[in-house]
Amino acid sequence: MSRDILLKERWEQLVRILSDQFSQGEDLDLDAIIYLIGVQELGKLHREFKKDEKLNLMHIAICRLLEPYGYYEFDFFDEEGWPHYKVKEQLPPLKAGEQSVLMKEAIVNYFLEREVIS
């Protein structure tokens, strides 16, 4: 089975699992899944977030997801418990489709590590 087909199957499995758990019948999109990862990484699951905090959560998720690829490195937790990352290497210029595939791959790997999917 090709890598692309396996990624597609795992992505679809993950979207089904997360949508069943966190959505009212609609499939979660890429941004919603990134947001959920940010909330998970912050560890403050049961609270409301302001708009700027939601953007920060997505940034945390992206940093965490791209850390294994060598683009970011965890730096520290601030006094409020928010993780901070530093840039290790700039992302190469990617087309929208390439960016989407990279993020989906990183998300699938994140949930494989946590044994949510196989």
C-alpha cells in the first residue's frame, strides 16, 4: 500500500473518531483538529477560550506537530502554563496542498503515537 493511500485511510479514520467525539454530526476540518490538539497540549480542557487564546492554541499545536520534523523545539512553560516553542528551522515555502498534506501527516503521526489510531 502506498504511503499516500495509507495516510488518506488513517486521516479518514481519525476524522471519524474525533468527529464522533467532539462534533454534532459534521466532520471536523483540519483547523478544528489543530485546535483540539492545542487544547490537549495546553492541558486545560474544560474552560472557555477567547479569540486570541484560540489562535495561540492553534500555534501551540502547529509547533508541537512540526517539532518531530525539526522545525520547532519546545522552550518553556510560562507562568500560566502555556508552552512556548522556538523556531529551529524555517519551513520551506509550500503550496497550500503541500502544507495541508504535511499537517495531515503530522497529525496522523501525533495520534499514532498516542495510539488513538493504528
